[in-house]
Amino acid sequence: MARVNGLLADTTPLRISPPFRRLWWGLGISNLGSQLTVVAVGLQVYALTGSSLAVGVLGICALVPLVVLGLYGGALVDAYDRRKVALAASTALWVVTALIALQAWLHLDSVGVLYALVAAQSAAFAINNPARSAIIPRLVEPRLLPAANALQTIAWNVALTVGPLGGAFLVALWGYQVAYTIDAVLFTAALWAVWRLPDIPPLSADDAPEPAPAARRRRVVGWRSVVDGLRYLATQPNVRTTFLVDLAAMVLASPRVLLPAAGVVFLGGGEATTGVLTAAFAVGAVLAGVFSGGLSRVRWQGRVIVWAITAYGLSIVLFGLVLVGVGPTTPTTVLVGGLVAASVALALAGASDAVSAVFRQTILQTATPDDMRGRLQGVFIVVVAGGPRLGELVLGAQATWVGEAWAAVAGGVACVVVLWLVVRAHRRFWRYDALHPEP
């Protein structure tokens, strides 16, 4: 039994920290609702326009405010009480979600209204996410952060697996109005969890392990505060490298853009196969979280990140080789053997990405001083959101030149090569010691 307990996810943060436990449950439930809306909005825009390009514009509407306010939102988090910032942003998110439901109940049928509401939702999320992430190190002690982040990964990927399927089902059965309304109801769990948090003001000079320089203790939040954060990041090689290695994976080897063609041209089954492949990636991430008990004892976290991203890149290579082996035959029925092999490859990629994410987030939370956590969490959300979008452009362009199968192979190889070049240039990252965290 001890061996099993050591293998399964470490739930100690949930047991010993009631505020973290409430936040974990609240965010998990609300994330499930958010995924309902992500799918339902895309379906509604397509129903109104019949255009995949119009659906793609939703991504731009979400990305631009996320990039801009992700950086500024982080500065707000560092300057003010994090609970109050998160509560204000969460309230704004809830209001926008209610407005999305209202436009459906009123049958406005306006793509422009949907674009504007998605942009507003993304802007609020860009402030809310850095606040929530910067709160966690104040709720659990540093040694438990890997376990806390693994639990966060489980909740997020469960939502990513169940939410899209639930959203499509609800739209088909009862319409967009019901899907959006359920999201608004579920989001109250996040509001409740943030409301119940204790006040989390910026640490004073007496509370902080090292007093922050005056330039970093700005109470008037402007873009100069954002620039301070970026300048700080430029001087911290280990934290900076966590962003660089993630970009190597997401920009060069993000497979999502290839999945529709995999379903139609290679494996058969069309949209259903694309859904299975998308779910396979998330299932792999969930399983990695469930069996993450050993992660809380890892000391050399930089090395684990490097090997996890290496495994990720090789898994994408394997996915591409499955497609190469099947060939672009446009089958009329699903090729079950190919689908199973491709799903296994993507599940391995999802598991590897989840392990990498746990330790990248842990290094960011432990090696960064408290007065900079919000701004660097803002950079983190920009990288996490923008990297895959840029990756879709890169692999999409490669697919037009060499085909989807070889684009996946080339992307996976490029990911591994660039990763090890980055590590070679930043040798301190390989030696990163969780017992003596250095940014």
C-alpha cells in the first residue's frame, strides 16, 4: 500500500491547507464550465457564418488582450492584495460569462457581439490567472509546491477532457443558451473559493526574505512596472530558461493544428477522430498527474524538465511516423490500428508536457521573490497562450510544404534539437537544485 500511495498524486496540500483545497475545487469546477463555453462559442460562430476562418478569428480576439493584459495584470498582482485583484477579475469573468448566456437567450445572432465578449473574457482572464497562480505559494509551503501544481494539472486536464465533450453534447441537446448558463452557474464556485481566501497583501520589507529594491516596490502601477518585471527576468537565467524550453516545445512541435487533417486524410473518421486525438493528449496529462506521487521528491527539477520535453518531442515524432506509415489515403472508414497508435503517441506527449509544466511552474514560484511573482506569472500566461498559437502557424506552414505527417516528424526533431541547444547555453538550468532554488 505504501508503494501505491507513493505512486499516486500527493494530496497533502489539499489536506493541510483549507484555502488551497477550496481554491482547487472552485477552480476545477469553474474550468469545466469554461470549456463548455469555449466549444459552444466556436460552434455558434460557425453556425452563424459557416466559416472556419470566422471561428479562427475567435483565437485572435482572445490572444491579443491576453498578451497585453497578461503583462499588465501581473504588475497589478504585485502591487495590490492578490485576493482582491483575483476577486475583481473573477467577478468580471462571471459578468462576461452571464452576458454571453444573455446574448444567446435573446437570440442576438451577432458574430461581432461574440467577438467583443470573448475579447473581454480574455482580458479578465489575463489578470485573474496570474493572481491565482501567485496566490498558491502563499497558501502552501515551498516543499509542497510540486504536489500542488500536479493537483492543479489534474483538475485542468480533466476539464480539458470532459468540458469539450460536454459542451458539444449540451449544444446538440438543448442549445447554446443552456451551455452558457451552466458555465455561469459553475463559475460561482470560483467566486466562492476566492472570496473565502484570506487577504494576501504584498509582503512588507519586514516579511520578505530579502527586501525588494525600491524600483520593484512601485505602488503606482504603469507600464514602467511591467518593464521592471521584464528587466528582472532578463537577469534570472533559470526562470528565463523555463520560458525558453517551453517555447521550443510549443512553437516547434504543437500538434493541434495537424489533428483535423489526421482525422480526414490519414486515419478516417473526420471530426470524431480529431476529437479522440485531442482527448488522448489530455488523458495522458491527467494520468501523469494521477501518478505524480514521486514528483514531490524530485530535487534536480531542471533535469526533469529537460528529459520531459525531450520525451514530448520524441512523442510528436512518433505521432508523425504513425501518419507516415498510414499515408494520406483519405480512408472511408476509421483505421483503428493507426488511430490507437496515434492516440498512444499523443497521450505520451500529453503526459510529458504535464510533468514539464509542473516543474516549470514550481521553479517560477519558488525561485522568484514574492514581489515579482505576479509579473512573471503574467509572462508565463503569455508564453503558455501565445506559444501554441505561434506553433499552429509554424506547423501549419510546414504542412503545406511537406505534408502533415512529415511536419510532425520535423517539428518533434526540431523541438529536441533546440531544447538541448538552449540547455547547453544555460548550463545552470541543468544543475538547478530544488533544495537551494536560484532564479
